Amino acid sequence: MSLKEKGFVPADVQLDDFINIDANVEVYEELIDSQIGSTQKQDNNVSSSDEDDDPQDTMTPPTASKVMDSFDFIRKVIGTLDDDPAMALLTDCKTRIMPLLAARCKQSKLTDFWK
């Protein structure tokens, strides 16, 4: 039984016309900036099981000691390769990172150890 026999397609309409009837219909809405922003906030609040959690999105900042250990490891590698320009770049990087780490550090109190 065909679509015409079931009554889904009128007898005077060709199949191509029936299939393409909504080809030029606009199916979107123009959004203003505030609507886009609110949509983005809603999307970020709703977690989807289809999405894989990106480890970089949930990565916690490394501790200062881990960062310093990493610099020491890279320094040793560069030292074995005897690459002076790379060592200078590493020194520049370490000089830039140290103030950022110092600003993030908080001095512990003696009473914190007995809690």
C-alpha cells in the first residue's frame, strides 16, 4: 500500500513535491546576546551523560612542590642534552612562575598541625 492509498499524500501532489515541501522553511530563531549568554549558562549547568569529562576542565592546580619538581626534572633533561638556549628559556619560565606560586601559597600556623 502506497502513501497516496493511505491518504498521507493528496492525489494531485507529486512525491518529490511532498518530500521537498518544507525545504525552504526557516527553522531557526535569531537570538540576542543576552539569550545566548543565558543559554550557555544553562548548558554548563546541565551535565550530559553523552559528554566525556575532559580531564583538563576538572584539573586541580598542581602544588608548588610538584611544579618545582617538574622544573627540576626538565632542568636535568636539558642539562643532559647540553642545550643552552633551552636552559635559558626554562630559567625565564621559572622566573615567571615563581611569583605566581608565591602569591598562591599560604603560610601555615602552628595550631594547624594539631587539628
